[in-house]
Amino acid sequence: METTARSLVAPGKGILAADESLPTIEKRFRSLNVPSTEDNRRDYRELLFATAGLGEFISGVILFDETIRQQAADGTPLVEVLRRQGIIPGIKVDTGAKALAHFSGEKVTEGLDGLRDRLAEYIRLGARFTKWRAVITIGTDIPTLACLRANAHALARFAALSQEAGLVPIVEPEVLMDGAHTIAHCEEVTTAALEAVFTALFEHRVRFEEMLLKPNMVVSGKACSQPAGPKEVAEATLRCFRRVVPAAVPGLVFLSGGQSDVEATRNLNALNQPGGAPWELSFSFGRALQAPALKAWAGKPENVRAGQQTLLHRARCNGAARFGKYSAELETRER
């Protein structure tokens, strides 16, 4: 598991999050007038996974339950399509965030019931790592300590069950960008969330060397009147994480969390400037990698190559950001 964890955060590489639920991918398809049929979803995922050269910049892909069971148009399992690229298949195992009883505006992620048996099945289907997402909202008088502890407990139980099964858990406590909060407020909440998570992980005997953390960057809220730039984001993020994340964790695979594709890459690049962080600072982007490719494809077979070129371009930019060598010039370079 430690070897797998370190492979997922190999220098110059990151993770493609392709684990959208059916309602989420339907919403994205609808914006382009593409019907969300099983065949269209399969064709789109095949477009992503079969992109020539993707393995140079992408170490792993997080799959959805439907996707890990699907086959490419020629009958090859999509898991095998990834393996041929040298990409490690993983699986989202939570069943979504639900309202936390008695705590208005807060959620707790479910999916622990039957998880041990589901993990055994996912291993048979080819998964080598797992992911579980908790969502933390910043608002008036929230998050509460009860919300932080409930989500930390679920994340810890998920991680322990994954390691028991021989799978690397990716622990994702996401502090949402929604709201007008400052970057300082985001740093305060992110620190509290991570403290709760690592306390719970320790109590559940999770081995830090055999897991990865998928956190939010410390950023201003979307509606903040004074949004922070990449340098401030990097400083606040690293200050926060140095305080609470054990150095034994091999890497942090940051989520994009509502940032635009270019914004996420710029912030990742700022994080990877020389500074002596004890972890690999990588990425696990969904929309920030996929959105331009989805738009280029738009459900049309004749646009498959355009979609793949767009995906490879974004992957290459983020690969450069992993070394702190991303620049605006890369965005305008011929794809």
C-alpha cells in the first residue's frame, strides 16, 4: 500500500477524478445538450482514459461504481484501458453527503454500511485505492464541532476498512468555497477540520504512510470581495498544513473545489515553489481537468480527438505545476 500511495504522488503526476455521480454527470451533459445515457457516459470516460500519453502526467483515476464495471467499445474493460497507460485504477466508495440531523446547513457522508463487502468486490474489479469525501460548509455559526467530529469519524472508519482490505484510502475533507468568507476564515476552518480528521485517523489506527490526503486549498470564498492570489493561497495553505498534517503522509492531492481550470493550476504551481514541504504536493482534479475536454467533445464522435488533446494539455500544465514550472506561456502553446 505504501508503494501504491507513493506511485500516486510520483513527481510530475497527479490524479484524475472521474467519479461523478449520475446526477452530477447528467447536469454537466445537459449543459451541452448531451443525453446522459449509459453509452454516452461510457464513450466519454473511454475518451478520457484512452488519451494517448495521459500516463505521463496522470498516475491514477478515481472511478464511479458504474465506470469500474464498464467496457470500452471494443470490449476491453475500462480498468484495463487505464492499466495499459500505466495508470492506477481507484474507486469512490461513499454514497454521498446527507443532511446531519439537528444541524441545519451541515452534512455528514454516508456509505459505511456494507463497505467491507463492497471493498472486496472492488478489488476483484481491479481497484487499488479508494476515496471518501466529506463536505464542510462555512456559514453563520458553522461548521460545528459535532459536524467536524461526525465526518472525521466516518473518514477514519472508511480509511481503516480500506487498509484492512489492502487498498490505499484517499481521505477527502473538503471545506467548500461557497460563501463570502475570507482566506483567513478558510484557514481557521480547514485547520479545525484537519485536526479532527487526524485525531480520528490516529484513534482508528490508520497507517499514515499508506494513505493520501485530498484536501481543499486554503482560499477565499467565491463571493469574497477581496479574493486571494496564488502567493497568498500557497502561504496560507502550507502554514495550515504544516501545523496539523503528519509528515508521514506521502502526499497531498489537492482538489480544485470550484476553482477554474487555470486558477487551480496557478495555485498548484505556487504551492510547489521551493519551500521544504514534507509531502508531495500533487492534485486530484475533476472539473479542472475535465471541463475543457467535455466542452471540446460535446458528445460528438468526430470531436473525440479534440477532447483528448484538450485533456492532455490540461494534464501537461498541471504536470508542470507539480514542479513549480507552470507559466502562462504553456496555456498558449500549440496543443
